Amino acid sequence: MKKQEIRAFHYIYPLPAVIVGARAKGKTDYALISNCGVISTEPSVIYISSEGRNYINSLIKKVKVFSVNIPSVPFARAADYCGIASGKKADKTAAFTPFFDGEHPAPMADECPVNLVCRLRKTLKVEGNEVFIASVERAFADSECLTDGKPDIDKVNPLLYDVAKKYRSVGAWAGDALKIGRDFDKDAWENMRKFKRMAREAEKKEKKREKGKRDFF
């Protein structure tokens, strides 16, 4: 297949659509964030990136503790509301019910099947965004969404975000990570790559022939 240059953009998708919760100044706020990821597995360190103008940023910087909650697909409308409504004006607890772990002032969202309590470690400013790097201090999950004590992605049914500004759900299982590659057939793969290169060369030659015919007539 022919490669075509396209606009330089972060085509890294799907992205997790998470609900970030924070409480300060007597106010509980939830915000929809899709720029979220893992920095370290052990110990668990994550990041969220939020536009500097977002109200929840001020709460996070004040208390230095926040929650990251993973909503299921049926809660897409409530999650989207948290991304549209301003935390300064709206009461986001109309969308999600706060609960606390008794140790941290971070409001988690009861309707979300997976909840993380995170402590802020560092804040970076990048192109108008504030990137919050945090340690995961506690984690909670709905018991019916667990398999062998861990969140089961099929049971959680996490809400995903597409760069085309659409929400999506998890697709089919594609293989076991760090396992299926053990049966990697280098010769078969190289033959497939050669076939792809040959197809490209044939396409180029055909275009040259077509161009030559047009120039001739």
C-alpha cells in the first residue's frame, strides 16, 4: 500500500477517557481527561495532561491529591458532560457520586468500576497544558468487574476516546502480550514484507506507463 503524508498530529489512539476528581475550597469537581497514561509500572506512576485553564487544575495543585476513575461505556453521556460543563459553575456531582477512602481528600466516582487515588509528585507546563505526574497510592474496583483479583477489561468495558472526537468501546482480543511473539516466523514475515515491496514497485511502474501514454497522446 502506498504511504501518503498527512498532517503531523498525535494519531495515538484509542485513548482512555477517564474522570479525574479533586476537592478543595469546599468544592468537588470532576473533569473528563483523555490525555492520561502510565509512566512507571512498579511503583505505579501515571500522568494526566489538562489544559491550563481547566478549573480542576487549581484544585489538584492546592490539595496535591486527585482521583482517576475509569467509566464504563454506558456512562459516556455523564462523562462527556464532565468534559463540557465548567467546574466553576456546574455541580459535577450530578453526574457522578463522590466517595472517599477515609485517608485522602480525593473524591472518587462511585459509578466508575475502577478508581485510583493519586498523589501529585510533579507538575510540568507544556504548550498551555499542565501535566500532573502522580503516584498511585490506592486502588478500588467493583467486585463484579474482577477476575483473579484484577480488573477485567471485558467486565469493566472502559470508555475510549478516538482522535476523531468519537467515543468507542474495547474491541476483540488480539493475542497474549509478550507471548505470541515467541512463535514469530521470521521467514514468513520477510516474505510478506517482500510481497508488499513488490506490490509498491508494480504500482509505481504502472503509473509511469499510464503517464507515458498520456504524454504520448
